[in-house]
Amino acid sequence: MTPRLAVFALALVTLAGCDSAASDAQLTFEAVAFGSTSNGVTPDDWKPGPIFGAGASVTVPASPNPATPGERVTIQLYGDDTLGLFSLYRRALDGGLQLVQSQSGPAYTFTFFASDASPTGTSGSSRLIVLDGFQRVV
């Protein structure tokens, strides 16, 4: 193998390793997002997945929080132009996802009644999940 080819092969292996690490971190992030129940709000609740870097952010977390079923809640997010549509989902009683709203960006403002975020339509904390246009958990 020539020195140039060896350096190129090493660069490809290194780049593949970076993608793999980012993918593994994203899979862990998604497992936590889907597997956890809402037990209050933590700072990690508003962090985008590791594959997004600075390309996605929560500019205004859910407010008011907590909210009564009849209150309107607003969440504002930013996603660069490559992410396309953002869709806000709530967890269903069967563990699946139910669509609350979809919007195209790059600035996204989701406004909904608190009862729309709850699988039972009642008050209390609810886990919301945002997916980008490629169905990745933001």
C-alpha cells in the first residue's frame, strides 16, 4: 500500500469512527427520550440530540410549565434549513407516538393546549418528542 493510500484509508477509518460515535450517542439519546417518563423538568430535557450540534436548539422551553389542561403552551425551536419539517409528538398510552403539530422552519413555534400534550387529556407532566424531517429525535 502506498503512503498516500495508507493515509487515505486511515482517514476513512477515523471518519467512520466519528460517525459511529455520533450515531451511538444519538441512539442512546433516543433510548432515553423514548424510555423515560416525565418526572419533572431537568436541563437535559431541552438539549437537542448529539447529532445536531449547533444545528438545532430550543430557544424557548415549554411555557407555562406546568400548565393546566385548558392553558395554551408554547415551545420555540430553531433548526437549520437542512432539517426540514419538525413534528411535535406526545407519547400515547400504548407507548407509541401521536402527532400534535408539524411545522417547517428554520424557526418553529409550537402552540397547543396542555391537554393536547397529554395522552389522557388531563393535567400533569407529559413527555413530548420532536422529530426532524428525517424522523430523527431532535
